[in-house]
Amino acid sequence: MTAVLRAEDEARSSGATERPSIGERVIGWFLPVVPDARLAIFRSVVYLFVLLDIHLLVRDPIPLSRQPELYSPLMLARLFHLPPPSLPLTYSLYALLWVSCLLAAANRLPRLAGYVAAAAFTWWTAIGMSYGKVDHDHLALVVALWVLPSAGVIRDRWRSTDRSERSGWPLKCVQIAVVFTYFLSAVTKVRSGGWSYVSWPESAILTWAIVRRPHGLGQFLLPYPGLLHVMQWFAYLAETTSLVVLWLRGRALLFAALFWLGFHVFTAAILYIHFAPTLVCWLAFAPLERFGPWLRGVRARRAARRGGQGAGGGATGEPLPVVGDQPVDDRG
């Protein structure tokens, strides 16, 4: 019996040192085990941002639905035979987005409300972008809305201490969508340049964009075409190598996130072009589960300071002397 137990221990110890197979590593990459609180917080932020988006960014489907002659449906609308926009339709989508996003943000009926929000927002943005260009800054946000409901109800929501793969998969999908926002932008540049790798960065597209949008810092850069040319190459190389972000960890990932944040701040400064939906989705890389304990710690410290002052008046709980106060006995 002792020999059998020793053999089992050796088998377990040897198995513990075996490296996972390629298939297991691929599955582990797509299904990382992450804190459920991270997804719960990210999900609430995304759904609340959608409500801002329909008022500040893609805010024109309702007025545009009054101009049916200008409607040019996207491939998505043609593929699913979606009806052309009308006032009853766009008002219904608006109401559905409010109800479903508030429910999903509160972790109520997350699957039902989440998929309704995903369908309604996808249709809403398809209408808004069927009257002009398609803004690729919404790619990650739309992907997020379709994958977030898959996690279902998260116990204790923001306070959850559980970890699971069901939270890791939607976050990984959003991360991939964020990075592909940049990489596919580079692919589009190559395609629009006749599949030439150097056509776009060697062009004067940035100069043209500044002339077209003479705002902010950009107008001060027009006298320096050489600098603009370097900036084009820099942005182009950053986009083509953006896939590396998916394998970064720790400080390297933090540096990459700060780099792209700075990139968008600079783009907004010279062209007034923002990427707010993409920036929100960058939170899928962040350890958001730390926010709850940090906030509770701040509140606890404030409560402790107020309690200490209320107990005795002083920081140490000792009574504070009052000017002019007289002793209550003969011990003066």
C-alpha cells in the first residue's frame, strides 16, 4: 500500500510540472480566469456610456429619419433586410436603449437586457452611419455590447470576490476589438493606397486633413510639412504593430495604454477627432476590481477621522480644552 501511495504522489508531482499543450494554452489565452468584479464594473461603465453616446456622438438617427431620400443602407442593413429608418422606429430604439442599458448596468436581467441593448445600439449606429462615413471608433463598443451579456448574473456585482473564465472571455473579445481598431485601420490605409505599404505614409493626407479641419494645434503645424510627414509614419507604424498589445502584461501594458491615450489626445488637439468609445473600451485591460476596495478604504478612513473627532473632539479622542472653562471640583 505504501508503494502504491508513493507511486501516486510521484505521478501527481510529475503531472504538476508538465507544461500545458498548445491547445490548452490557446484556450487559456481566449478564456483567461479574471475577477468577476472586473467584468461587472466594466459592464456598468459600458452601458452607461452608451446612454451618453446616443446623446453626444451618434445622436442624429432621429432627425435623419426625416430624410429618407438620403438614406444609403450599410451592408448590415441590406444583409438583414432592415426597414428604412422612420420616426416611430428611431424613437422606439431610443426608448429600448434607455430601458435595456439601465437594467443591464444594474446587473438586472443582464442577458435579456444586454442583448436587447446590443441589437438596438447596433441598429441605431447603422442608421446614423448610413448617411455618411462609418466611424471605426465604435467597433470595440459594438463588440463589447454583444459579448458582455454572455457572462450572465454576477453575484455581488462590483463586490464579487469570485474569479471565472466566463468573465475572462468577453473581456478578451473586447481587448481584441480594441487592438483591431488600430490594426484594421492600417490595413485600410494599405488597401486605399492600392495595396502599397508606403502609399499612405508618403502622402500628404495629414496636411489635407488639417486644411480640411483648421482647428486647434493642427493649424500651427502646417508650416512644417516635414514634421507632419514624420508624424504620419509614426502613426502608421504604431497601428501596424498594435497587435503586440494583446501579449503585453504589467508595466508594458500600462505604457501601451498610456501611449494610445496620448495618441488620441494629440489627435483631438490637432484635428478635433476623438475616439471616446475606443478609449472607454481600453478599460477592458485595466484591473478595475481594485476600484471597489480602494473606494471603500477611502470611505473607511474618512469615517474613522470623523468618528475620532466626534468621540472626544481631538484626533486622539482626548477632550479639547475650552477657553474660560472652570474646573468642576476643588482640584484646580
